[in-house]
Amino acid sequence: MTSDDSRYEAVTSRDARFDGEFFFAVSTTGIYCRPSCPATTPHRRNVTFFPTAAAAQSDGFRACRRCRPDAVPGSAGWNVRADLVGRAMRLIGDGVVDREGVAGLAARLGYSARQVQRQLNAEVGAGPIALARAQRAHTARVLLQTTTLQAAEIAFASGFASVRQFNDTVREIYALTPGELRATRPGRASRFGSVGIADGGGGVPLRLAHRGPYAAAEVFDHLAVRALDGIEEMAGERGDRTYRRTLRLPHGTGIAEVRESTGGGWLECRLQLSDLSDLTTATQRMRRLFDLDADPHAVAERLGADAALAPLVARKPGLRAPGAADVHEVALRAVLGGQVSVAAGRRLGSALVAAYGTPLRVPSGGLTRTFPEPGTLAEAGLAGLGMPDSRRTALRGVAAALAEGRIRLDPGADRDRAEKELLGLRGVGPWTARYVRMRALGDPDVLLTGDTAVRAGMRHAGVEAVDAEAWRPWRTYAMHYFWNEAADRRRTASAGGI
């Protein structure tokens, strides 16, 4: 979408592919919406377009109560971009401004607060405070509509500095008081909204929206074969599974559970948190784990144009590239497992969790611990796990670098720099560093050259030679198509097929 006229065409056709990529506001009503809003299409002369919800709010527009524009997936563009704005948007989404302020955000990015403010205003129409404010308002709406907490508790759990600020923001963005907003909770059949169905199960029920098709079975397969005992578990049959895992968060711990069925454009999720102020961070981390902000249409357009990949893309529309719920965990697991088999890596990881994981205060089913903290592993002997000395040395070295802050793997990390720093550590090779870049840092354009599973998938697909440059900027997804081709062959063979 490069022009307002093409954006208006998307609004006219109610094209959900662009939900989250831009927003439109109507001057005659004072309301802003997502492109797929079912309301009557406004006249072009009354429409203004904005790159973010925060920009529309800063211009004085309030959120549409019908299409819930604050509940859209994030723009896939922020994951592709490695510049200041892309890194800043990922950090703001993780709640850094609420925890560390604009100064903390700027320090993580390596720029002055003024530079960050100027760049964000120029490209997304809002500064870091406005972007964080829009996110806080969305968190407040979720808590109002899913819990019985008092308004004051919700205000501080959402990141507001005062109840007055909370009340004023809710009224400004939603044109409702907090009490009125609580009463407008979407019904079970509602197509829009990020609020799930309260069913007495505890925690905060959410709908994690995605755009386009979503290959849920393949994502859940990926997580199932790698699940580590004590911190992850998968229950149910393929097609109707529930994935559960523990989370280590800025203010406490949590347990997330996500259902495999995709409903009407979302995954059902429930978050149980020891501190509700971690809701925004926990939600964003689950979105990254399940790659919910991806643009499957853009991926399919690029990869489907390649003769080698076209059949695979057609067979699995909406294939995703799972990310990370805990970036340090992914990095340490990558070092621990290396390029050994997935089963062997899982055994090693489960043993590591049992020996060094932090016990939960209240276990839940098979979930008893969080993944070991880097500082713990840096000082651990790691004996009795069946690892060669070289791998123990590498694991302790990476753990120490993470614990001391010598390597940063937060959502706003400079990907090139992080990869270079990882390669500078003893025992870390190119495969491991690029795997961390792909999973922990969410880079959609990583190709693990020489990966045995990728080569197996290419062989099964009848691919002898490829032009990987033609797959940019989606080489990560190309690799996942080959991985899934290999996995499908193994699954067919184990079921008695050829």
C-alpha cells in the first residue's frame, strides 16, 4: 500500500489483509477503524489514513466500538526492518517504555531520546509515549473486560501512573468511562476484539489475532517435538491440542496456554500471571512465539513465485516461523542442542531444566519450573548431563555473556551486531548464531546453510538447486517450508506410509 487511493480501495473492499498495516479515521464521526471494519464505507473526502492506532489517537480520533481497531495484529513491517524505527517498535511492544521510560528505550537503541522521538514521529505519526499510551489503553480494556479487578488495580497493572490518567485516557480513546467500557465486552460470536470468553478457568482469556491463513498444526507440531519437561507441555490430539508453558517475566512468573484451533482469525490464549502488570509483555511474547504478526500474503507472493517452493506454499498456506517466548532460553537451548537430533536436544534440555530450573511457587500440572536463568548456568558445573566438555564450556560462556549484558537479545537488539558477538564466543558457530538470530530476534530473512533437515526437505521436494536471493526478505519462511516437508515425510513413514 503505497498511496492513499490504494488504501481507500482496501477499505472499500473491507480487506482484512491490511488490518494492522494501517488505520483510517473519519472526520465526520471522529472515529478510527481497521480496514476491514463492517460499517458503511465513508466518503473518500472524509477519510484520513494513519500508520498506527497511536497516531490516530494523537490526532483526536477515538476507537471504533464495532471493529475494535486496537485488537489487530501488529504490522509485519516492524519484524522485517532492522533500523531504528523497527527496533523501537518491537521494544515498545515488549513494554520497555512502561518499565524504563523513554530514556531507557533510547539507551537500549543507542540513540538520544530526541532522535528516537523524531524518527518515530516522522515514520509512524506518534512518539514513544503516545505509542506506549495506546498499548496501555488496550491492556486496560482487556483487564476491564476479563477480570473483576477494581479500576485502581487495573490502572496500575496497565502501566498508568495514576487512576486519573487511566480514567482520562480510557474516556479519550474509547469515549466511555471504565465502567461503561467494562459493560461492552464482546459476545462469543464477535469477529473482532482481543478479549476471550470468561469460563471460570482463571487467568486472563485472550484472542491473539492473526492476519490471513494460519497453519496452526505445523506450529504446534514444531513446539510439541521440542517441548522440555517441566516448562512446556502439549495435551490433546493433533488438530485440537493445547500448548502450555511457563514464563519468566519482568515482575514475576506466568503460565500461558494456547489452543490449536484458530477460530475466526485468532488463537485462544489464557495467561495466568503472578503480577498483572506483566500482561502486555506476556501477550507480546506469545505473539512472537506463534509468529502472529506475520504477513502470509506477502510471504506467499514472493515464495510462490519460485518454481521450487510454489508447490510447498500451495500445500501449506499460512505457514509460520515460530519465534521465542524467552530469548535467553532460545539462545541457551541452541547452544545446548547444536545440530544434534531434535530428540537428543529435547533430552538434554529437559535434564538441564530439572537440574537448574527455578521451581514455580505453585506448580500447574506438568509445569513445575521456569527455564534456568543465565546467571545460574554461568556458574554451574553442568556435570551429569551427558554433554562433552566443549559444549559445557560454550553453554557457560553464552550464559555469562547474557547474564552480564555483554550480549543483548531483546526485541530491539541490532541483529547484525548480536550475531557477530555470538560468533565471538568460544564454541558458538555460524549455525547456532543464525538460529538465535532467527528464533530469538525474529529475523524473517535467515537461511541456515548446510542444515541437514533443510537439505532433506529440499531432497523430498525434488529441489536440487535454488536461488535463495530470490526469497528475500522471507528466507526464514522458505527454510520452514523445507523443514516441514521433511517432517511430513517422517510422519508419513511412522504411520506406515512410504
